[in-house]
Amino acid sequence: MLASVRSATLLGVDGHPVTVEVHVSQGLPSYHVVGLPDTAVRESRERVRAAVLSSKLEWPNRRITVNLAPGGLRKHGAGLELAAALGVLGAFDGLPDGVLDEVGVLGELGLDGSVRPVPGVLALVDALARAGAREVVVPDANAREAALVPDITIRPARTLGELRASLIGLEPWPDAPAPPEPSASEDDEEVDLGEVRGLSLARRALEVAAAGGHHLLFTGPPGVGKTMLARRLPTILPPLARGESLEVTRIHSAAGYAPEHGLMARRPFRAPHHTASTAAIVGGGSRRLTPGEVTLAHRGTLFMDELGEFPPTALEALRQPLEERVVRIARQSVTMSFPADFQLVACSNPCPCGLGGPLCRCGDGARARYRRRLSEPLLDRFDLRLAVTPPEPGDEPGEPSAPVRARVVAAAERQCHRYADWPWRRNAHVPARALMRVVRLAPDVDAAWRGVSEARRLTGRGAARLLRVARTLADLADETDLSEVHVLTAASLRDDVL
């Protein structure tokens, strides 16, 4: 007797369809799971049996073999248990033939037969929908999140007994939840850019970074306002598009951080502590590869305060995702890619004591060691680098977030329109090989750009980043063509900060 049930497993941030095949045959009573299961999947034997018996259903006292196909794909977590239980019931004539055709099943089982939530249900349901499932049975606690996937019917399940009764027609299906609305509006920010006094040039750099998606580095002594300014970046960023919102929510769901009230409306803002390990920053792990902060910041901002205090290995590991916007992690048995299209905003002291300049109390050796923690290739990947000086006592509060955000959104829309026929949407995303095709330079502007690049001894990467920032300045000014002023202003926002 054989039964087959659709399910899915989570690898990284992506769901992968899995077929749970259950074979019940004569022989000594046993329960075997094959198909590269991890420890959690292998331990499902006792939970599945107890859940079936607690639901007052008959457990076959025979030899049971559960195969998880495809056999070469590693299976993680307890989300396959409900599918295995239904497979046992189906193979032992506990379910009518064909009742699970085109139906996906997800859920962990409790010993009392309850169906418990699983992480990453958004990615799992999406994988089942793409594999052809028309309905998906999910734990009742995951139903609102699963309803975010379009064009598929969600069947909430509270207990194994109630689920079987609904499958065979003894009880009606519970009402499926409506897809929730985005979890936050744009008008309930806890902080505002207007709280920052003075720092006009730094505020300008923050606006340019938000408009073009540029990486930004602030340096300066403690208390000057670097962190205060950087933490207000989310208040002026463009909103997430519908597709981006679903993508970001799916990633956070897979990592166990799914919002309670639906799609994420705001761009993520991640701020890891400087004691975070390299695996915590870029992802990884010894047994199961999990996403790191750069992936959780996808389509948003990764804020690294006290940049010079982070482990050098973690900082150098950022170089590849900053360029390619993806993280590739290789282990002996598996290689995985995670999305990492994030905007890096960092703050750093100029030296170990933080004072810098004539007030610095650090020795030459201490300053040299501190400087070496931030390599030149890493610093070269920041489009905007600014040394922040303290505001004056009489400085007034600056412009609030709302009008700044309006200018940023308008500039971002101009970029989306310009790059409508290209695979990128923001100025910071334009690769160097295509930059001259989309950014037209008049002879005098080209001469100014080349002159600044030579005078600053910029690398090819640095010169390209200078041109991208100039293009963003023109977009903020609603100007079609670049001018020398844009190039020179972009150069003024790229200091030799250390």
C-alpha cells in the first residue's frame, strides 16, 4: 500500500518541493525515513505515531517506510510531519483515493495531534504553488502569512483529527483568512530627520545616498551626530514596491522573523553589533546554512556603527556582496546563494580614542593598526565618504523627513523610468561597463570628471562611483543632463576620511 503527499522543505531562504512517499507493508512493525533527512526529520517517527493515536485514528502495526523525494536534496525541520501522517493514513486506507491530489501539506505535529506552525511558510507555499499545487494545508497559526501567496487556496489546520474530517467531507473546511495588509504606514515613524541640528553637508550626503541607493560612510569624533543621522535614513527612503515587499517578507519569514501583520511595508534596517561574527554578518553555519544580516537587509539598509570595531574578516567578507549583491557560501557538502541587495551605511571614529586631529591621544602605532582594520578596497566601495564635524551651538533643526522623502521618491522614480529597459533600477546599481551608455557626458563635464579622478587618484571603481553620485545629484535637481557642478559636488562628498 502506497500513498504520496506533496510538501516542501526550506533551504536557505527558498522553498523546495518535496514528495513524501509512504509505503506500508507486511513485516515487523517499524518506521524508517529515507531521503537525506536531518535529525529533526528522523525524530518525527514518535511524534507522528503519537499524534495519530491521540487523534483516535488507527496506526498500522506494520513496516512503514517514508521516502522523501528527491533523494539528493537535504530535508530540514519538522514541517514534513503532517504530510507524513497523512501519507500513513492514506496508505492504510484511512483516506479516500485522490483526496490529496494537487494539495500541498505543511506542518509540525504535537503529541496531542495539534498542528504547530513552521518557519518560512511563505517561501514553502510559494514553492508548492510554482510546482502546481492548487491548495495548501498549513497550520492555523501560519494561515494569514500563507494567504500572501496569490492564486492558491489556503486550508488552515488546527488538529490532525479535524483535518482528516475535512478531507473526507465529515466537517467543513475552516474559513481561510484574507491576505493581510502591509504592516506599517509611512506616517508613524518614531524618529524624524528634523531632530538633527546643523550638519547640513552630512544631511545632504544622506539624501543623496537615499535617492541613488549609494553606500555611505560617516567618520568623526563621538557625539558629533553620525549615528543619530544614519538611523534616520529609513524615514526618507522610497517605499517598497509590491514585488519587493513580498520578496523581503519571504526572506524574513524563512529566517524566522516574519511580521505579524502582513507584508513588510518599510525597507528593512539591520544594525548588527560590532561583536557579530562573520557568519552572522554574511550568513553560513556549520550544519545548516542560514542567511546573515546582509540578506536580512535585502532591499534595505545594513547599518554598521563603530565600523572599525568589527572583525576584519567580517568586513572583508562584505566586499563580494557589495559588488555582486548576492552572497555565495560554499561548504564541503553544499553551496548556496543568498540575495544581498542592500545599502551599506557605516559610522566610524577617526582613531581608537575617537577624537582625531590635534586632540588625538593615540600613538602612531595605534592609529596605524586602527587604520589597517579598514582596508582600501573596502573603503573604495563607499560611494559617499564624509568627515562629520560637530554642529554649532546656534544651529537650528533641519528640514523634516517628509519633504526630503518626497524629493528622494521623485528622484527614484526618474531612475526607474530611465532604466525601464535595463535590469537595474537605481543609479548605484548601474555596472561600470554600462555606465557610459546610460550617463551621457558633454565634453566639458567629461573633462571635469576625468580631471577630478586624476587629481584624487581614484581607482576605476572610485571614478565610476563618482559618476553615479553625480547622476543622482542631477536626478534630485530634476535635471536631464549632468553639469560640472554635479561632478564637483559629488567629489566634495567623497573625502579621504581616514
